[in-house]
Amino acid sequence: MPIDSVLKQELKKWIIAFSNNLVLFLLTFLIVFLAHNAVLSFVGFFTGVKVNLNNFTIPFNSPNSSLSSIIFVFLSGPVTLLSLGIIFYSLFRVAKRKKGILKILFLWGYINSFNMLLAYMVIGLLTDSGFGEITWRLHFSDMMKIMLIFVSMLLIVLIGNSNSKYFYTTTFSRSFTETRRKRVMFIIIALLLPVVIGFGIFTLINYSSNSFYQQAVLISLILLIIPSFRDKQAYTHIRLMRDPTKPGIVWGWVFVLAALVCVYRFLLAFGIVF
């Protein structure tokens, strides 16, 4: 086979790996983000607590600001993220020994759910907003808050450390994991770049002023990916499931993502803020 043809095929593989991870990362991130904010809005409406979704605070003109209602509202967010994380993780456990794109979808969903949960807890504790509103109103000591932040950061690192192997198993080509250099390229192209570019796209879609919360999510995701660089030689034998179908861009999921973005922007245009 001519060298040019081999290079084109290799380049095509990398483009497919990057594109699919970008689409599935952004899709699952939007699903988790919208589910969290929708539940928070619904519970806030149900309890009469007005919630500012830009920074997860209670404005002074809130119809209800009782302690029990605020605890109920700001616990609903973490419970939603925890539930989504467990669901995605359970689906990934079923799919991880099978072929197909669903394995990547469930992996990103599981990671986005738990990462958002822990990142929101950290930034909330630091700013006394969101989950931190509960600890502030319950007069948690600074030492207890520091311990909660430390545990959250530790869990982020542990999740990244325990899932670095699974990132490799989501690839459809053994050539991505053959050498140390290709593994580093895979981490950068299929993990790091989709996360950074995906966040850039999400910022354009959302126009959110809630920057410090989203920055915390981005930073924690990067921390979660770092162990994969350390483990670039840890798994010498990675079992990849044979897939008889020809690898390609997941256009079906692209259309699902586009539809979700359109619905979200439509709701924002009518003043329905998530």
C-alpha cells in the first residue's frame, strides 16, 4: 500500500476519534447540565424558593427563604448528579465488554456526572453558594468545609486514576495504543482537546455568566484526565472488541446534539432559563 494512502487512513482514524469524542462529550455534558438545572428549577418552583441559576444563590426577593426549603432545593442538585452518575456508570459497566459507540457515550456520561457533582461542591463550598449555601446556613466550621473540599478533590483524582484504562478501551483501532507516543497523542486528541473545545462550544451555546462554576468543572475534568498521561505505559495488553462495522463519525448522535442545542436555545429565547 502506498505511503500516502497509509497516512491518509491513519489521519482519518484520528479525525474520527477526535470528532466522536467531542460530540459525545458535549452531548452528555449538556444532558447532565440541563437535567441538573431543570430539577433545581422545578424544586425551587415547587418550594417557592427563587434560585439564581447563574451562581446558584437565593436573591433577597425570594418568596420563600426558609432553611428547610433551601436545604431541599440545594440538595436536589447533588442528588440529581449522583443519580445520573450511577445510571451512566451502571450502563457503562454493561457496555464496557461490548463493542460499539455506546461505550464511549456512557463513559463520558458517567465522568461528566460525577465530575460536575464534585466540582460544583468544591466551588459552592468556596463561595457559599449552591451546596455551600447549606453549609453556610448550618454554620459549618471552616475546618469541616476544608475537609469536604479535600475529599471532593481526592475523589476527582481517584475517578481519573481508576478510569484511565477505560479511555484506551473505547478506541476502535489498536494502532492508537501501540506505542507510548501514540498513547500520548490519543490522550491529547481524543480526550483533552474534546474537553477544551467542547467547553468553548458550550460557552457559545450557553452565554452563561456563571463562569466560575464552569471554570471549576473544566479544571476538575483536566485533573481527571491527567492520570491517563501517567498510565500511558501501564497497560501493555489492552483488549479491544472486534467491530465488523467500518469506523466513522457518529452522525446520528451529531443530529441528536444539534436538536438538543436548538431546543435549549429556543427555551432561552422565551426566557426559560436552565
